[in-house]
Amino acid sequence: MALRKGVYIVPTDRWYIERTVWLIAGLVLLVSTLLAVLVNQLFIFGVIATGLVSINVALTGFCPIGNVLKLLGFRGAIEAPNSGNLYFLQTDSWYLERRIYVTVGVNITLGSILFLVHSPWWALFPAFVGTAMVWFAATGLCILANILFWIGAEPRLNPGAVIGGKVRRAGHA
């Protein structure tokens, strides 16, 4: 199997629902992890809740934060068509961005459980993921998105972003 070349970057020209959800989730991970380490380990349940919501979004498309953002006037970039007043992520196939939700959800939930039952050093994992999510929202660059892209996952947000190893925004030559 030949790996793809290049770097995949999502659009950062506006704050759409999915990008804003990544920023909020990343901040929740960082704050919850910090509170779990410094105040009370039970704050890690904020990370676990974020992980479970992320898994739910991947499986059902329903995102509570996405719905609040839609009420505030944000628009979805990969929103399911005909979802009315509610926000639902597209769930017609396992495209790259949907795989990010399930991968992040499973991993931060497992890392948080290991933090509780094995070692406080596991707090580094959700802290790293939270930092990566804030970075992703700010720059459009994600380590996990690129790994999934290189092994063949098809992106929805910016399918023409990488051509010949050079980054290209959709709609730009």
C-alpha cells in the first residue's frame, strides 16, 4: 500500500461549527486535565464526558455544542443536509473528519480511565490531545488528520487541499 504524500490542512478562513467545536473541546480537555492534576482527580470526568460526546458525534452525528453554536448563528462545514434547526454531522460514510471524532473520543476516554486507576502520568495524554485540538482549530493542521490522510482516509472539509505535496485551499488555483 502506497502512502499519500503532502500535508492536509483544513480551512481556517472562517469559524464554522466543526472548527469551533474542536477549539471548545480542546480547551475543556486542557482545563479539566489541569484541574484533575492540581485540585481533584475527579475533574478528569470532564475529559471522559468530552470523549463520550465525541464518540456519540461520530456515531450519530448529534453534537450538543454544535447545536448551541448553530443557535448562535454559526454554520456547519460538514453538516448533514436537511437537518433543520438542529446540527448533525454528516454520517453517510466514515470520512476523515468523522474518524477524528471517534479516535479522539476513544483515546481520551481510555487515557482518563488509566489516569484514575493506574498513574497520574496518564494526564499527559489528554493534555497533549487538548493542545493538539486547540492547535488544529487555530492553524488547520492536525497530526491525527494527516496520519489518517496519509493512510487513505478521504477528507470532506477541504478535499482539494493537497496536490503533489503542496497545500492548496479549495477554490484556489
